[in-house]
Amino acid sequence: MSTAENRTVTISRTFDAPIALVWEAWTSPEHLAHWWGPKGMKIDIIDHNFEVGGKWKYVMPMPDGNQFISEGTYSEITPMTKIITTADFKPMTEGVVLEIILEDKGEQTAFTFNVIHATEEYKIQQEKMGIYNGWGSAFDRLSLHLAEAE
């Protein structure tokens, strides 16, 4: 039986930044452009309509001339606490749901990131493809960006 738990990849971190700054880093195109994606990669913010039902689309030009496209639709936004969005990362990953959960820890922010896949098999495939390393690299960039933005 497929439960949300066995279909979910979870990454947790604590950022050395207040929750307002971490929230802004997730919700502002100016911030997102600095950290979304792996180290050394540039991102173009094509669309960023941050509201329930709003769509987002980011394009990462690849060295070979192709593009890596990230896009989705926001389904839940609880200010300073939670963001839920559908997500497609073309051409590698499609049909997942992202949950970004923040918890205020004063000068730090506890962060939980869930990637919910349609099936347990798809989750396992994504793990083998390096989902932890990929998002880990992006969150390393986010951590550095937060330190510079304070």
C-alpha cells in the first residue's frame, strides 16, 4: 500500500537566519534567482505568481544549449509557515508536490522540505537519481545566500 510517508523524500535543515528572511528567500524572485538550482548554475525567473492558484516557472540554461525547466502551481500558502506547490522539473522529474515548512527559532529557522511522489517506486527512482544531492546543493546555496542577505 502506498502511503504519503513511503512516497516522500524529506530534507531537514536549520538555517542561521530569521524566519522572515528565509520566507522572503522562498517567495521573492530577486532572492530565488540567487540560490535555486545546483552550484554554478544560473536561473531565469520566467513567471512567479506567488498566490494560491498562481503559477511559477524557472528556466536553467544548460551548458549544452538545452534548458532545465522548473514549474508548478501553488496550492497552499500559509505566511511564514508553509508553501505547497505542484512541481515539474523537466526533463527529469514530473508530477511531484513540494512542501516547504518553516518554524521560527528566533535567529534561526527550522526547515523541512518534502517532495511527495505519485508512487513509492517513483520516489526510489528519484533517490537513485540523486535527489538528496541535487536539493542539498540548492539548500547549501540558500544557506550562503541567507548569510549574505542579512
